[in-house]
Amino acid sequence: MKKDLKANTRKRKASKIKVKRKKMLWRTRAVELTNKLFDSRDSLHFRAPVDHVRLQIPKYPEIVKEPMDLGTIHLRIKNPHYKRYYPTAADWVKDVRLVFKNAMLFNGRHHIVHLLALRQLNEFNRLLQIHYLEIGVDAEKHINILAGLEKIPAPFPRFREACNVLTLA
């Protein structure tokens, strides 16, 4: 009887250690996923903050209330004091999604930047679903709300060809 009790206690301690390790791994996975998104060819428009003065879009700050970019996220997550910005993995996920939601909000749904943001967001959600155990963010809470937007009617005749070029690139 005592042997069973000791064995159960050891198993519980071992499982607690595994859970702790998984919780500590989320930052490592977050850095990997951020690097993957940052290095993607589709992320060119999302790597640096939008300079609305240089780009001559004065309405940008009115439309996008909380600007965010992958470069800022990249610097924050690599910072040794990253917990100041991202106390939990959910905060990091929220910021990454904010980058792409801002791009889709500002640019029309048929604009190339909107399509690239949609593609990057879907890729991020796919990667997050693969690594959600290590990151600790529940995949059920963060379902891809944009699934099905690929069926948008073509705004111009060569739209489908442009989408295929994006997919092949």
C-alpha cells in the first residue's frame, strides 16, 4: 500500500515538472515562430512600423488605434525582460494577430497587403495549432475566424491568378 502511494506521489511530481518545462518553453517557441513569420517573403510589409507621414496616409492613426509590427514583437520577445511586454503567451499571440488585423483593417479586402496579411495570419494560426501544447495557448480559444474568406468573389478578372502567384511564391 505504501509503495503504491509513493509511486503515485512520484508520478504527480514528474507530471508537475513536465508542465513547468512546457510553460517555460513557450518563449522559445514564440521566438522560433516570430522568426519564421519575420523571415517569410510575405512579411515584408509587416516588419517595420508604418510611417504614415512618409507614406502620406494621414488617416492611418485614426483608423488603426493600436499599431503593431513584427519588428517590434521580434525585439520584445528577444529582450531578456520580455515578461514586461508578454507576461503570458496569450499576450504575445494577441500582438502577433494585431499586426495582421491592423493591415486588414486599413487596407481594403481586395488589396494585396490585405491578402498577404490574411495569408500570414492563417500561417501563424497553423503554426500555433501545431505548437499549442508547448506554447500553452488553447487552440480552441483562438480559432481561425478568417477561414472561408478565400471564397471572396473576384474583384477583377486576374484576381485568381494573382492569388495563385502568391501561393506559389
